[in-house]
Amino acid sequence: MQNEYDVIIVGGGAAGFFTAINAAQHRSDLKIAILERGKDVLQKVKVSGGGRCNVTHACFDPKELTQYYPRGEKELLGPFHQFCCGDTFEWFDQRGIELKIEEDGRVFPISDSSQTIIDCFQEEVKKYKIDVLTNQALVDFEREDDKWLVTTKSDKFTATSLVIAAGSSSKLWKLIKSKGHNIINAVPSLFTFNIKDDRLIDIPGVVAQDVEVKVLGTNLESSGPLLITHWGLSAPSILKLSAWGARTLADKNYKFDISVNFIGLATGDCLSKLKELKQEMAKNQVGKYNQFEVPKRLWRKLVEASKISDTTRWADLTKVQLDTLASQLTNAIFKVDGKSTFKEEFVTAGGIDLKEINFKRFESKLHKNLFFAGEVLNIDAITGGFNFQNAWTGGFLVAKAISGK
């Protein structure tokens, strides 16, 4: 006996729950089921943002918001005009969930707990009598007359509309490919750089602000804070490079050189400033007082790398030492050898080719009433709540489409 539904959603994550809840809100007569392959739902929501759930970002202009998506920028502009970050605030507010904006623009529940978001979703699916079925690993889906026949390892289901919101599962992608969709192969898109270098040893935790970073031999460059870690470099300036350069850096097998400008000045301008300091601070030791707002511990490392001893005074600096220090400050070359996952977040570039999706409805152009939302599409963003916003926007528009609104 088949289980008959109006809507089946494959994937018990953020996009799946959001789609189901909005569809049920639009039309209470819809019989909806969420199928989750594991025994637990909303696991990514639980661990996101260090367990606080980075719900969205305080970016309220659709055009500006698209700039945070290395893949999906063009396609998301129209959808963001339909459901943007401000709508996310309103959606949660209507359900009694208060959100807060942090200094860097990230948005979290005021409780600082992802459980608040999970509880909200669980209450909503209960309210709308949405079936949440676990241990339902998808095996196949196919058209049967005007319905979708969905087969899992243990059951068979039918539905008028099928929504796939199950992320970047390779088995799922293979199944979608067998239905005629082109899949862009996955590569990591949010990672830190592994670097072994004497300049970074013993100073983990140091943050340099307003740093400029370039990947040599490419057009990739970014700016922002830079964090020195036990294994290399991280923070927004690096994460932006990893996102926009996901495929380029994968092709290089994560072995490449970067140039770091710690102070935002051209080398020549920096050298002029250093010559002024040589006059002004003649009797002071070079390594004792950091300049250009470079953190103290990093300043000492760069001075040391310039072959300047601890006791050398500014007045005693040679032309070669000044030139070397200027280069270390504005064009420090580091060899990257490998990558590490950023915190607990694992984001990939890859998924269904965006040319095959109608973004007014997030519907397949190949199969009627087959919809996609979330990471299953070749859309990804930098860290900061943007990947969740893509899930909310996609889920909202899918819900509108399947409910006829």
C-alpha cells in the first residue's frame, strides 16, 4: 500500500522544513511529508554557528546580498526580491523568535541557541500536521502518470509535487543525474589555508585587520581580517578566497603561493614611511614598538624575518633591511600546502546546474512538479548566514509554487 501525499520533501534539514511549513501555511489542505534518511532531523541547524545557528545576515538589499554568493549571484537576484533577509526576520518574529544582529552583520536568535530554531520548526510541523519520517533513505523517484513515485529503502510513496532539499549527498546527486540533470562536481568552498612558516609559529590567535591577500598566478584577491592559527591562516580574507577560488584552488590541489599585504600600502610608500621612522625613532629598538597598527607579536616576527635583531635600533637599519621590512609588510609571500575545514562548517561548490532551474519557482526545467531547494543546487556563499538565507528563500518560493500562491 503506497503512502499518498500532495507534497513529499526529501531532506529533513533547514530547506526541507522551511518549505513544508510555508506550503502548509499557504494551504492547510495539503498533505505533506518530510523524508529524512537518518534518524535525526535538523542536524546541520543544530551545529551551525557554533551551536548558536547563524540564521541570516543583516544585508537587506537584494543586489548587495547576491555579492556574497560566488555561485548563484545572478540567479538569486529575482528570488531575493521575493524573500530577503528582512523577510526572514519577520518570519521568525511572527513565531515569537527574536533575532539579534552582531557587529559583523551575522544574525542569531537572541537565545544564542540553535535549539530555539529547531524547536520553532518542530512546533510548526506539529501545528500543521506535517509528517516527519526518519530512516527513509531515498532509493529512486520516477514519474507515474501525473504523480511522483518515491521509493525509499523501506517504503513507497506517491505525491503530486516532489521537493528535493537534501544537500550535497553524492548518492542523491547520482540519482538526480540519472533523471537527466547535469551535476557540477563538488569541491570544498569554505576552508582555511595550511601554511608552515617561521613567521607564523608561536603566534596563533593573532588577528591583523584590513589585510590584502592575493593568490599568485591568478586573479583571486580579497581583503579583510586575517587570523593566524596553529595550522596557517584563516578569517574572512582567506575564506573569501576559498569561496571565490573554490575550483581554481582545487585544480591546484591546494598547493599555491599567496601574497599578503599587512598594512594596505604600496611597497614604495611603506619604504618612505620606514625611512621617516628611522629618523623619528632613531634611538628606539625596531622590534620593541609595533608600527602601522600591526599586532605586536606579528610585528616582531616580520622584523625577525627581515634579518633585524632584537637589539637593532632604527638608526642602525641598513638599506637592505629597510627594503626587506617594507617587502615583509606589503608583499609577504607564503606557501600554502593543503586546506582545513572552517570550524564545523563544510560547504561545497557543486550541485545541479543552475541553467536547468526555473528560479521563479525553483522548479526543474526538465520535469514538471520537481523542485529543488538548498545546497542540492550549485549555489554556495561565504560564511555569515548566507547559505541559510539561500535555503529560506528557495524554500519560500517552492512553497508558493506548490501551493498555487
